[in-house]
Amino acid sequence: MSNKLEGRTAIITGSARGLGVSIAERFGADGARVMLVDVNEEGLAETADKVRAAGAPGVHWTVQDLGVEEGAKTLFNEAMEKFGQVDILVNNAGGGIIRPFLEHTTETLVETLKRNLWTTIHCTRAVLPHMIERKYGRIVNMSADSVHTGIWSHAGYNAAKGGVNGLTTGLAFEFAKDGVTVNSVSPGGVMTPEVAEMFDTNSEVYKKHKIVDVSKALERIPIGRFVDMDEVAAITAFLTYPESRGITGQLYSVNGGQWMM
């Protein structure tokens, strides 16, 4: 696709399925060496094949729980052993437990925060000292437009992603002098394979995750469709390109106009 990320190494978290796969493929196509990480070993192996096919000059993967500090440290150490440097971190790992707020338990809320906010905190703390030392770093955090739209059953999830947004601006201000930019990408509805299955009301995915009829969610999107995964991947990659070096502390929505500024 381009060579804009030639010579760079990118860590893509949560890259065993869905949006993480598309992001990893995009970075590979743009010439980056790609480090994949997830808890799903089988999915990681499949993603690695796709990223190589996209043109990545180097691909490596590791199975880690990034919700704990040790998992993030191990990820960084393996990336350094394999590639010798880390230039880019995409904090895509997440996945909330979506349910009405009063149906949450303390345990499900803690798990939602762990998956979405703590993974981002741990991975960022693992890579930042290295980026500061090299006076170069690009961090892109995956947020969610539900923080702004307040859709059904997302209060717990939004608490985590709202924390990600606050972390983004704080880090961007603190580390700008060190050559590190930090931004958030905020998708609305994304047509992942799992979401596609939800259009079938008889599917197991629909039964598991039913919040509202997904066809009704489309009524709130001016372009009349969920965005494609590669559209989210494109803005994610752009925020790590040389020409985006002046952009930091910003949040970019990819939502088909679901909410506008």
C-alpha cells in the first residue's frame, strides 16, 4: 500500500480477531514490522499469516494477558528481542461486558475496566521509557463513540473508554517534548465479523450480545451503514505517518456521522 512505515516496528494489541486484524494488516501493508498480541493463540497465528501476505517485512506474535502488568512487560521485552525497537503502539485490546448498569456485578465492571483501560495503561507504561529515550514514539488508543452517544447498556464500558480518552490527553501533553504523540481513534458501529452475525436474530452471537436490534442502530447513522474495519485502520495508520507528527492529544471519530462536531 505504501512504504510510509518502513523501518518502524508497531505493536498491535488485541490482534487475534476483528478490528485488530484489519489494523495489523494495514500496518504491514505500510511497511512496518508488526508485533501481534492477544490471549487467543489460534487467532494470532492466522493474523500473522495475513499480515505477512499484506507485505510486512517482519511479523512476530505472543500470547499475553495485557490486563496485568507482567503481560505488558513481557510483550515489550519480546518485541525488543525480535525487532530491537518499538516505534508505534496501537492499544486496540478491549471488549466490554455489555449489559444494563444495574445488571453488572463488581466483578464484571472490574473485568470491563481491566480489558479496556488497564490494558492501555500497562502497555503504555511498558513502551514509554524506550520511546522517550529514542525521542520518538507514536501511540494510538482505541476509544469508542458510545462515550459520546450514550447508547444502550454501555455505561460500564463507557467508563473504561472515557478513561482512555482522559489518558490520551494527559499523556499527549506530558510527553510531547519527548517526541511522543498520543491520539485516540473512536469508532462508532464497525462491521466486524461478529457484528455481521448479529444481523441474524437466530445467531448465537445475537443471542449472546443482544442489546438492541442492530437494524435500529443503523437508523442513527447518516451514511446508512456501519463503517468498515479498513476505514478505522486507515486513520489509525495515518496518525503514525511522518506527516501527522504535529497531531497529538486528539480524538478522531469514525462513525458515519452518528455524532458530529
